[in-house]
Amino acid sequence: EESLPSPSNENNSFVVKHLKRRLMDDPNNFHTAAVGLAKEAELLSTLKHSNILSLRGISAHGLDGYANGHHDGYFLILDRLYETLGDKIKVWQNQQKINRRQIISIELSGTKKTGLMVERLEVLTDIANALRYMHKRNIIHRDLKVRP
């Protein structure tokens, strides 16, 4: 699957998600991925939560879009994710490295560390709330991971 910002504006708040072209080389892989993308659309259309990306639309022809034989004949329009958890963790790691190198008074150091911990706990709480929301609907995310 591929998620790309809309070509008209790199700064917009939506992405178009479709299958990668290379999947066309293997009909079985293409079929499996196509079914997966359709299931994702069906599932996302039922979820409304501030910490879960929203499905904003699908291709006008729905699943019939695959009939044209193109990898991108069926697509989803999703909210754009500007920063992944992996991105956030890299930022935190860099902040820790900088804080270790700097000579900061105990008061400032304590304040910075507290602020960083609060930010981490807020992100953790957001993730937990989204998972709880899905679990209440009998949905289990089986591929939750951080991509650093």
C-alpha cells in the first residue's frame, strides 16, 4: 500500500492510499492486498475517534475501480498523519542527547525532564484511548508497531 499527499498541494491535510504498482506482478498478492485495502476502508468507515485517522472518501467507482486493471483504480482518502510514533520517539531521543550534553541548572533540567515526561504520557494516553475505543467495538489491532 502507498500513501501519497494529494498531488495538487503537498501541504494539504489528506493522503490518497492505494496499492503499490509492484503488486500487479503477482495476481495472488494483488488480490490479497486489494481485499485488505477494501476491509480497511470498511473498518475505518465505522470508526470516529480523535486519535484514529479518519476515512474521508474512496474512489468514485468503489471496488469496481480495480476492473480497469490498474494498481490505483481503487483508493482511499485519509487524514494525513504528519508525525508517526516512530518520528516522535526519534525527536525524544535527540532531546535526551542534547539535554545530557548541556550544562543546565538543576531547576531547568528538572523542568525540561518533567515536560518531556508529560508529553510522552500524553502520547501514551492517546494511544491507549484509541485502542480502548477499538476494543469496545471488538476490533483488535494486530500490527501495532513503531517504525523508527
